[in-house]
Amino acid sequence: MEHNSWLLQRLGVLATVASLALTTSLLGFDSAKAQEGAISIELNKLEPQGSQCRAYFVINNKSGTDYETLKLDLVLFKPDGVIGKRFAVDLAPLKASKRAVKLFDIEGTACEEVGSFLINDAMECKAASGPVDDCLKDLALSTLTNVQLTK
């Protein structure tokens, strides 16, 4: 009898450990998924265009929402960390569940003068159904260049 009691106790401990491991795994998966963001913005490439620089962004709208406007307040920092310029860029229209490439020229700035970009704020964010609150939190950022993209 004593042996059965010990065995049942051990099985209970193992079941608890397995349950905790599964819960931790699932919670880790959910938080990683939440960090992905509904809209991912990747700085894919910077390309010289004469005396200025062209930036290529790959935007993946993973949501079921069509965006009519996604106007971002962008700050360009020089490689030494000093602010180079501030400008607005509209990445819309963005179709639901669609990937797109958007590009824009940075006038008066050579590519080697670009150290990083900061998305300072979402100036305007509007879906077909109306304004979207706090669009900035839905953005997941990445870069394939040596220039950082942050918010």
C-alpha cells in the first residue's frame, strides 16, 4: 500500500510539472504572437538616387482591415546620432491580409548619411470603417539593412 501511495504522489508531481511546462510553452507562444504586430514594417533596402537616398519598405498587413491612411512621423538620425531631418510618410493604402512594397526618396540626404529611423508617432491611421486608435502599438518593425528602424 505504501508503495502505491508513493507512486501516486510521484505521478501527481509529474502531472503538475508537465502541466506547468505546457502552460509556459503556450504563454510564450501567445506573447510571441502578440509581439508580431498586425502590421509589420521592414526596412528592406536603401539605394542611392543621385544625391539622395531611396528607402524601400516591405509592409505586411496581417490584419483583416483595409487601411486608407497610415501616415507616420519619421525622424532620420545621422550615423553620429544627431537628428538629420523629420518628415511624414504615408504607407497606405494597405489591403487586408496583403504584403506590399512602398518606397520614398529622402531628398537632400545621401544613403551614407542615414544612421537610423525612428517612427516617432502615427500621425493619422484610418481604416475604411474610420479612425483606428493607437496604430503605433500594432506595428512590428525590422530591418535587412545596417540602418535601424525603431519606434
